[in-house]
Amino acid sequence: MTILGQCLSALRHWHRPLVANAALMFTLTVLSAVGLFLDDRLLIGESVWVKPMKFGLAMGVYGLTLAWLLSKLSRGRRLGWWLGTVFAVAGLLDVGAVVYAAAHGTISHFNNNDEPVAETVRTAFNIGVAPLLLITMIIAVLVLIQRTGDRAMSRALRAGLGLAIASMVVALWLSNSAGARTVTDANGNPVSMNGGHGIGDPDGNGMFLTHWSTTGGDLRVPHFVGLHAIQVLLLVTAILGVLATRQHWLRDERVRARLVGVAALGYTGAFATLTWQAKRGVPVTHLDRQTLIAFAGVAAFTLVAAAVVVVAARRRSASPTYAALSGVGAG
């Protein structure tokens, strides 16, 4: 069987509504990327299709991760299936509102106009956003009360879901991070804005593609980092699993779990620092002295903690008792 065939076979055992949701999101990402070249309308300095492309990609990756995770539950599988289904519908509604606004050349988030498009988008957000946070919290509880994979994977999933929840809480702050103001949409019409993602300069110049602010703090940065923590920590787990085939001191799953825990703590520190930096109105492209010191502290802690775990594991594996118990060196 080819690699593609194996992947498709595995997908059939994952949560199907979430897999379907992810397929739609990735399709949207591709179509939006095409729209960047075919549609020259601009919205606050960027193509109207940049936001649908980013939302489609982020929701697709996250939805596919949940689809895999729910297939690993040993308890609460029926509850997990319904939670995943509601998440798929709510995510489709949420991203659909972004696409609807983009197609009409107007702003989706923080749009306070009383015209039909803005009112429809606000209604969709009011219905779709809250379930995404609530369902992630319930799934985190389901993962917390059971073992999902080995210790390293369980720790990665628990920490990743916790950071995802924190990132969604950060997203709730966005509505309070900027005051009332008026901007112009892609059709030249005024849009009354109430709230925003930027602090200090809510609609200032942004980075290429991400459009994260380069003139003020931007809470979308920690939101993005926290939302995708689960994928990063699972990647760390997978890398440790591969290395364990060559390094016998990594074959103890407790050692891998401790290293994943260290990575999770370091990632949490980076997430907290980015949130603190954004709330102070400091752009991510021009970090100030306080932020750099905080990042240095997080990096130092992570490296020292990882070194302590590695040194202890290597010493233990070198002991005659460990070698006898694990069969190291046996023919």
C-alpha cells in the first residue's frame, strides 16, 4: 500500500465530521490564495482574501488534530463524537462568516455597522465562537482523565489543549484592546469599529501575510502561538520517539514525558511573554529590553531543565542495574 493509501486508510478511523471540516478549510485556503491574485480589492492595506486564507489554514490544521485526538479516546468516545461534530459545525459557521464578509469587501471582526452584512457576521460569531472554547475545554477534561498513548503523548496533548484554551481566552481580550474608530472598507464605505487586535495602533502597518502589527502590540501573535501548541508538542513527542530508536536512554517513556513537560513549560513561558509584550503595546518585530530579558529567562530555564533530565537519564542508563533490567547489550 502506498503512503497516500495508508494515510487515507487512517483518516477513515478519525472523526469524520472534523475530517470533512478540515477538507473544506484546506480547500478554502487554496481558493483564497488564488483570490489574492485574481481580486485586487484591499481591506486596511491587505487583500480581502488574506483573512479567509489564514482562518481556513488554522482551522483546518486544528480540526484535523482534534479529529485524530478524538479517535484515540478510550472513554467518553460517544460524547467526544458529538463534541467534535458541534465543533466542526461551529468552526464552519465562524470561518464562513469571515468568508462572507470578505466576499462583500467589508470587515468581519469588530465591525459595528448596522447594515445587513455586518449584522449577519455578528450573529454568526455570537453563535459559533463560544462553542469552540467550551468544546475545547470539555475535550481537555476528557483527555485529562485518561491515558491517550504513552506518557509523553498524554503530556503533550494535555499541555497543548491547555494552551489552546489559553489562546482562545486571549482572543476574547481582542474585543477590548482598541477603542471606537472609523475605517474604510474595500468598497470605499466607512466602517464603524469597536475593538481590535492591536494595542497602541490597532489598524497600523502589518507584517507580510500574517499582517501582525509592526507599530504596536498585537494579541493575534500569542493567540496563534497558543492555538498551535498542541501540534508543536506532538512534533516534539514524535522526534523523541524517533531518537529513542537510537538512544537507549530515551527508551524509558518517563524520560520522554519529562522532556515533553520541559518543552511544554518553555512553550508556556514564551506564550506568556508574547501576551505580556502585546498587552504593553510592543510590536513583535521590535521587542524591547524587558521582553528580551523575559525570553532569555524562559530559554535559560528550558535549557537547564532539559539538561538536568538528559544527564540524569544518561547516568541511569549507564548503570549496571538499568542495563540488566532493560536488556541493553544482550545478544
